[in-house]
Amino acid sequence: MESITDLDLELLRDSLVRDDLVFLDGFHAVKHAARFGAEFELVACADLAKFRLLASDLDPSLGERLGSSMKSIRWREVEKIGQGRAHWTGVWGVARKPVYSVTEILNSRKPVVLLERPENLGNLGACIRVAAAAGVGGVLVTGTDTLWAPAVVRSAAGLHFSVPVAPLADIPAITRPIIAIDPSGEDASSAVIPETAIFAFGNERHGLSSQIEELAVSRIRIPMKTGVSSLNIAVAVGVVLYTFMK
């Protein structure tokens, strides 16, 4: 395996800010990106023995698929990337960012997740991870330009490459039925949901906007024990998707 060069380190740093690249922080993000067809520019590995051990347990063909894109990096060189604390797996990647569109997502015949103004990057990534696992048609997000931030991609375990994700600027343009996840809605266990539903989840602190509430064709709630006021948004997304997706 070749050693990383100064130009490679520059590419790793640039991927943190360039719109056409994705910085993949950790083995699991690299693994899923590779599994779902990412086009890699570089994979840096600080501990080949650890990589091989993880790959043997989780994806034995990963090393072969990554091929010549893998290069060795010393731990002290990782600090030059400028990403802060080094990921414990000792693996980082740079891949070309896939191009997804709102139209592509809305044309899917599968349910779609709509996240309105999420604030926590870890929550956002976890929602994408759950949505990918459930096999939705896509994830639309309003009020943020951080969909591909390293913290989001890390929390999603690289599953941005498995499910289309896109920012949504024009909510009224949606013609598919919007189902608002709302504490005042009907019990989710008895609700009838259209196959092309868009499940709308509100901001962690403020909930759904009045705009979404007005556009929604129905509102459903997740039954909870009295006194429990809320769920983590990624948990809520998982409950709803696995309740209604067949």
C-alpha cells in the first residue's frame, strides 16, 4: 500500500469544504459508501491490521473493492486534515458526491421522509441512517445546508450513498400527501396511510411549522407513556417507518 502524499492530505482537507466531494470519517462510513457504489478519490488508512480485522468481520471484500484508492497515513499526519479528534478506526475517505434531486425523490413511489429545520447534526445523520435501512424513496430536509457535513455523514454511517437526500426549498410545490407527525394527531397504530406519503417530522425544539401543519392531509402521533413528552427524532422516524412501511 502506497504512502499518502502532501497532495493527498490537501485533498482530504479540501473534501471538508468542497461541494463536489464527501469526507468519510471512519471505517463504517467508508464501508457503506463503497457498498453502495461511491466513486472514491482516496482512502487513508492508519492501521492496516485494524482495517483488515474490521473488514473480515463486516465486509471481507472491502479491501479488494477499494483497491488502489487505499493509502497509508501516519497518525501524526491525521492532525493535518483539520477534522479534530481522529476516528478510532483509523480510516478516512474522500468520494465524489452523488447528485440527487428533489424531483427524483418525489417521483419515487415509496414513502419519503421530510425533516423540517433539524438542528442537531448527529440526529440528522441518524435519521438518514434509519431511512436508508427502511428503504424509503428519499429524505428531504428544509432549513439547513449541512446535509453532507462530516458529522452528518459519520452519524449516517455513510448511508447517504444508499438513499437519495436533498435540501427542499419550496414546500408548497409538493403534491404528494403530507402526513404530519404531531403529538395532537390520531394514534399512529390506527391510522391509514397512503403508499406515497411524505412523513413530516418537525424541528427537535419547536416541532412542525404552521405551513406544514396546514398542508398536511392528516396528523398522526406516536403513543407514549403519560408524562413522556418526546422522542429523539431518529427514534420517531424509525417508529413511523417501521409501522407503516410494508
